[in-house]
Amino acid sequence: MGLGVTAEKSNISSSNYARWNHLEWVAVDRLSSSGVSSMLRSVSVPVVLLALAGAVGLPVSSFAGDCGPCAGGGYVADCGPQYVTQTYTAYRSELRSRVVPVTVYKSVAREEAYTYTEMVPVTTAEKRMVTEYQTVTKDVPYTYTVQVPVVTAEKRMVTEYQTVTKDVPYTYTVQVPVVTAEKRMVTEYQTVSNTVDYTYTVTVPVTTYQKQTVTRYRAVPQTVTEVVPVTRMVRVPVVDPCTGCCTYTCQCVTENQTVCKTVCQTVAEQCEVTVPVTTCTTEQRVGKKVVCNLVPVQKEITVNVCKYTTEQRQGVRRVCEVVPVQKEVTVNVCKYTTEQRQGVRRVCETVPVQKEITVNVVSCQAVKKTGTRTVYECVPTVENRTETYCEMVPYTCTVNVPVAPACYVPYCAPKCRPKCCLLSCCH
């Protein structure tokens, strides 16, 4: 522990040793946290531990071994602890409120006059030279080449293939059917119908009338007045400063007009109606049905069995052959010869032509005008506002501190130091 306390584990039971060790730590922790750590220098820890041991009912004799109180000094079992009242100052945090001035910027609107420049369009007539392109047609002679066909008769040898037929004998094999009657056992299935009872389930609808509350919506017209901007064209006279002529131009003017319009609002109404409610119930019913069963029946029948036998037969068939034959024929051969011919074609040419025209030229003139606009400025103002802050407030606490008893002897007998003195007195 570092406080001059030693223990002889062989002379102390495990439960008493644990309680004593716990009391030692609790005493040091409470004295340190209570702000009386300075008394640890003036009050011995063994005295405090003996006082705490007496408070919890731990016998002091259990820590003295088998030699009793130390001869020539030590602790006496019947000495009780003594307490001294001490006062110390601690601090706790409390919430306080105060009023502080705060600078707030507010937007203030004001009207001011300003001058702006408006570009007014002015139309003047000017003469300008332009180039127009006109299309002129003329006939131009030209030479072209044509291919002229020339047909001539020529004799040529050709090979023709002629078909010649002849009869050729051949042998072929045929399958001759032979039918014999045989008796065989077959199984026939005859249908036997029986009437049986069965149970089936039907759904029977049942209709009842119930009253229900429904919400209906209807439209309620209301007349609302609002101001809408309307733009219209206004003829404005413009005087030409050079010629003095007065012309009119159209300008867009926006005005606010009050109009009335009808707005329909939906209003919900609760009403009670009677509606038919159909529910289905199931019923068990008994009916009859015809069940058909197939019953096998053995039967002997006579069947015709067809078997085939192979026979060789002789026949004659006609065969066609293609025979080549040489023949002289006269054919027309077409050949092309080139000829130069003269012709005339019409050609279109684009010719530029200079022409003077009058065009309207629109130029803009700057006109100074004066208007009024709204300007918003941020003006600082001081306002008093309440804020909450945390303040540390001192307060006084009183505690009882145990001190050394009057029967304490600050030395140990030499004969009980090795074994009996649990608490070291030479601290």
C-alpha cells in the first residue's frame, strides 16, 4: 500500500484480511476526495483503519497474532476512534440569465429617382446599289457520238440434241399378298353404368341491407378578385429631328387590372346511405351421378392375316435417249458502229445586273428618361435579448475526520515486531 501497513497472512483469516484491505482503500479514497489530504501527514493511517474496523465490527485482536497487545507500546483494543469536524469549500454550476445588447440588421426600403437610357428605333429610307443575277438562255451547237446497230446474216454449225425412245426388257420383283383366316383371343372392354350417391358443396348468396356513412364531395363556386398584369400596344408619336416628320411607333405598356374569377372549392359532406351487402354461405347437398366402368371380356374371333410372298416377273419399258445431231443454221448478228453527229442544246447562264433600290434602315437613338425604383438598405439596430449562461457557485461542506486516539503508543516492542504487529508503528 505504500502507507507503512504490513500484514501477516498466516495469523489473519481470509474474510478478515479482505475486510481490512477494503477498509484501508476506502479510508484513503474518502480522505483524498474530501479535500483533507493534508491530514494524512498528521494522522496515521493505522489509526484510521482501526477506527473503521471498530465501526464495522471487525475485532482488532484478530490482527495481533497470538501474543496479545505489544509490550512496551502499540494499539489498545478498547480505544475508540475520535472525529474532528472540518469545513471545506466546493463549487457547483448553476444556470443564470442576463440581458445583453445584440446588433440586428434590418432591411429598410426607400424610393429613389434614377436616370436610364432607352434606345428608340428610327426608320430612314436610303438608296443602295445591289447586284441581281438574271438567268439568260441561249442555243449552243455541240457534237455527240452515237452507236448505230448493223444486222448481218451469217451461217453457223450448231449441235441439236434429239430425244429417241426405244423399248427395253427388264426383270422386276413383286410382293404377292396371301390372305389366310386365323382364330385369336381378344379382350373387349364393355361399358357398365352404375348410379352412386355423392355429396357436393354449393355457395348460396344472401343479400342484406346495411346503412353506411359515405363522404361525398361537391363543388362550391366562389368569386375571387385578383390583380393581373395586362400588356397592350400603344401608338407613340416620334418626330424625326432631321426632317421634322412625325411617325408612330408601337410600344408595349404593362398595366395592373383587377379581374374577377370564379374558383370552385371542393366541400366534403357526410351522408348515410343504405347499400345491399351480399355474403355467400356454403351448404352441403346430396345428389346422384352415373359412373361408367369398363369391364374386360375375353372373346374368340376369326381374323384375316395377310402375308406377302416374293415373285420374279418380266416386263418391257420405254427408255428415252438424247442423241446429238449437227445442223447448219442462219443467224442474224448485230454489230454496233460509231458515228459523229451534230446537235444544238439550250444552255442557261447567270448574268449579274446592277440595280438601285430604296431600303428602310432602322437605327436606334439613345433617349434619357427618369424613373423611380425601390432600394433596400440594411440598417443596424441594437436589441436587448436574454441569454442563459453557466456560473460556478461556491458552497461550504462540513465533514467528520477521524484522528489518532489518546492511547496510541508511537513505538513497538522488539519482541512482537516480527510476528504480532500488523500495523507498523515505525511510520
